[in-house]
Amino acid sequence: MELADILSQESVIPCAKVASKRQLLELLAEKAAGLVGVEAHTIFETLVAREQLGSTGLGNGIAIPHGKIKDLPGVTAVFARLVHPIDYDSVDDQPVDLVMMLLAPEGSGADHLKALSRVARLLRTEGVVEQIRATKDPAKLRDMLIAPAPINDAA
């Protein structure tokens, strides 16, 4: 599964203005609802339930909130670049400004895990993260996010 298959141009929020984790999750749920035809409240509750298990803030200003939803048509991603970093209870206690939400249908174990792995690997690539933080254009952001990952980071 490639990120290009699950991240559309419409699912990129280049300059999200939110002041809290709750507002961010609500924004992501609203955006996803319009893309997948599932009620925003259902998506929001799924994300909140997952966060109660433990923060999806990975550190270095990055979070990957995710969850599984019954009757979802397929794995879907929504990316948000925040105007101002917010407290997210991340593992390093640093505020978050880059967020990739992933939603998967119930029973999609392998696809969900592959998507999580790809996103985590991409957002841990320092050069990519610097470029994403410097870009406000949704098309350019999507292109950066779906570009093939370098085989060797040192190259």
C-alpha cells in the first residue's frame, strides 16, 4: 500500500489553526467525514478512544492519530500541518505541528499496520520533515508525503 493511494489532495490541510488536541482531532474527523462518508462524531470518538490507550504523539513534533471504523470503504489518511504547535502529550513532551491521521476498516490489520509503518518511517526522515515544515502549498505537501522514501538516508 502506497501513501498516494490513501492520501488525496483534498485530505491535506496545509495551515491548520487549532489550539488544542481536541480541536485538532475534531478538525481531522470533520475532514475525513467528508472524504469517506462516515459521521465526523464517529471518527472523533474513535480517535479519542485510541488516544486514551496512549498518546499517538511520536516525538519531534509529529503525531499519527489512528483508528479502525466499521464499514469504512478503505484505509484513508488526512495530513495537517499546524500553524502553531500544540500540546499533544507526546512521548518527548514536545508540542506537535505535523499530524497524519490514519483510518482503516475493522479487520484490515495488515493494511493498517503497513500504512502506520510507512507514515512513521517517512515522518522520521529529517530532511523530509524540514521541507514539510517549510511548505504551505497543499499540492507540494502531498507530493512530499507520497514521494518514495530514500533507500539509504545517508546517501
